[in-house]
Amino acid sequence: MSTETQIPAQELAQRFAQLVMMQAQNILYLLGRLPGPQGHTPPLQLPEAKMLIDQLEMLQAKTKGNLSAQEQKLLDNSVTQMRLAFVEASGGTLPSMMPSPAYADEPFPFTDEPEDDGATGQPQPQAQAAKAPEPEAPAVQPEPVEEKKKYFKSYG
């Protein structure tokens, strides 16, 4: 990284503000508060909006103490406003009360500290360190169910 040039602090602050505002705009679109490209109001997409709100909350937690007062205020206000917009759009359901996505029960493969393999004193890659338990085979095989595509792209 020594060959890379440093990005000025002013530009970093501008990029951070753009990131937060873009996430907020996407949340409002998913909540039906902003019109689509053709001017139509999109359907409510609460799970997707919740995911983006969760991302803003994660950004808020991970950057705590590392932001300027102006950046912190922008992020805090955005998170608060997006939560309120979610509650209004969902008819009173708080984002924290929404069902968790299926992947939420799976362990996150990264940790803050790498594991030491003991022999070499070098961190061991996570893929080798964690072995997933093998699931038990069900006694009765259920009939295969056709999965419908939830999303599709339309170009015209």
C-alpha cells in the first residue's frame, strides 16, 4: 500500500456521506417512498429494506469513535429516519421484530483474531480451522419442490 496515494480527508468525508445517502435512498425506494425509473411506485420490499437498515447499523457500530462529529450526526440521523420510515411502511413492525433471514443462523466465518496453529506460530486460515458438522440424513426423503424465482430482470 506504500505505492498508493493518500486520499484527502475532505474527499473521504464526501465519499462517506455519499455512501450513507445512497443506502438511505435505496431503503426509501424499497419502502415505496421513492418512485422507480419509470415513475411507478415499487411494491414494498420489507426484508430487503431491513437488510439495508441492518447494514447502516453495522456501519454505525463499526465506525463508532472514528467519525467526525458531522459524519456521526449524518449516520445517526439516517439510521433513525430509516427506522421510522420502515415502521411507517410496515404498519408498525419494528425492523428488529422482522423475521431473520435464513443465513442469520449460520456462524460467520471470520473472527477478529485468527487462530494460531501452535506449531509454526502462524495464524491458521479460517477455512481449515473450522469444520462444519455433518448433518444427519433424514429418515424419509421429502418430495422435491419446484422453486420459483423470486426476482427477475426485465429490460423492456
